[in-house]
Amino acid sequence: MKKKSLSVKRKNHNLILKHLNDKDILKVFKEFKKTIDIKNKYAVAVSGGPDSLALAYFSKCVSIIYKTKIQYYLVDHKLRKDSKKEAKKVLQTLKKFKINCRILTWKGKKPKSNIQSIARNARYSLLTKECKKNNIPFLLLGHHLDDLYENFLLRILRGSGLKGLSSMDKISENNFDNIKIIRPLMDIKKSELKKISKKVFNFFAVDPSNFNENFKRIRIRKLINTLELEGLDKNKLKLTIKNLQDANNAFNFYVKKNINENSFFVKEKNKFFLNKSFFNQPSEVTFRSFGEIIKIIGRKYYLPRGKSISFIVSAIKSNKFKKTTLGGCVIQKISETVIVFSERS
């Protein structure tokens, strides 16, 4: 590279990194860096909101300082008329910081109900497929502390068990694609990320759905604000979630043990063979183990409904079960062995 080009590049990098001189931004950057191994390769999910823009900025800083390889992706759900225009505006903003972001478009017919959940699944699917295609083992998401509280209360209303209540971990694994999902900003408040995006980019996009109370998540968000005025101690809420996550991790240990010891995976045929002992574990361990195998074979980010899994597990333990389908999988019992394989096989 010519001296002039190197000089311009160095000048651009200095302009980007200068924001780290701000003590509040530097504090969050240090927190962000704790979850990043600079030797690895990462993808960053960008939406244009303050959380994802802060995530993009800190990722760019890491790539400049440590030469870490990072790719940036924005999913256009095509749910709003101006979504393409909005996406391009975010890309233009990022380009000023030498962040090259690619748009991934959700194609096909759009849902008329359960929109947020289905759109979220589609987003994860597009992002993880792109990661797999480009051999990127880690996906960074901009979830923050307020998301953790919202998710917890949403799961309570749905009657979720231990796994659901502690589902938003800082690091989690997408088993079927072996992609680890990392949420480096999980301990940071959204208000802090708004300030950072404003200082760095002087911009962040506002999703109109954030004001639509037809969505339960938005109603929960307002409820949290009301409860806080009534004396809700968020630190105690955070401690409760942490305790549940610790208990959940203990269960996960036995789930992995059960899958490793009582099942056999034939990669060439994409089939799992489960022995009788697989279903003779404590009910929660059996439920989770079976659910993980459905996710892996069915290539789904989320599990099917818990009732469906429990029903099939109970049926398998009886002598009447022969064959059924669930979550894109065929489940068949032959003698004492249960075989799980893809419906597409």
C-alpha cells in the first residue's frame, strides 16, 4: 500500500477511535471487549437501533486495534413500505465509519399474526446461514439489560419453565449450525447505548413498532417502567435471573451428558439413534435432551411447543408409539430404539 493511502487509512482510524477518549464510551467498550476473543472471526447483526449501532462501533474499534476479522449484516424483513430506504440510510451512516454492511432480505409471504416472533426467527435463520456460508463461528447481537428484563417477564406470562426464564444468556449456542451467539452488551442499559450512538453516529433509527401496543413486548416495556416507579428493584430482578441461569447451566450439563452417553449421531445420514436409557432420565433432562435433538435435526432455532415435546416423550415411553413428525423431524420407534431424522430425507 502506498504511503499516501496508509496515511489516509491511519487518519480515518484515528477519527473512529477518538470516541474512546470519552470515559463513558470507554467504560462500555471495556465491558464489550471482555466477551471477545480477538483471534476469532465474528459477524455483527445490525438493525439501525442504538444498541446495534453501538455494537457495530465497538466491533469496528476491535477490528482496527487488533485486526480482528468482522463482517456486518442487516436484515430487511420487508414488513414496512420504506424498509429498503431505511436499511440504506443505516448503511450510509455506517459507511462513514468504514463499516461495510450487507443487507440480507427476508423474502416470501409475510405473516399476518405472531409477526414479531416469526420475523425474529427469520432474522436468526438468515444471519446464521450467512455465518455458516462464510465460516464465521460467532454472531454478535445487540441485546442489552432492558431486553433481559423484558424477556424474563414475557416468559413468566407464557408460563415458561426454568429454561425459558433464563434463556437469554450472554453466550449461547445455535446447535444445528455450531454457531455461538454472543451478547456483549447484556449488562448495559439501553439508555447508555442511546447516548453512545448519539455521540458517535449522531443518529439511530427508531422502529415504529416500538410504539405499537398491539405487541405484547411493548406492553411489557411500559409495565416495567410503571413498576420501576412503584419501587421495582431491577438489581434484585437481575440477581434472580442470574440465579435461575446458574440452575439452568446445571441442567444443561446433564442434558449434554445424556445426549453423549445415550444417543448416537450418524452425520452422513443426519440421523440420531436414541437408546432406552435416553428416556429414563429425570423428566426435565429427558425433555431438554429430546428437544435439542429435534432442533439439530429439524434445523430450527427455536424448539417446538413444550406440550408437543412432552406428549411425544410420554408416547415413546408407552408401548403404543410407532411414528410421528414434529419440528421438521420424523420420529420413529423400532423395538427399544428411537430414530430421529429429517422430513426432507
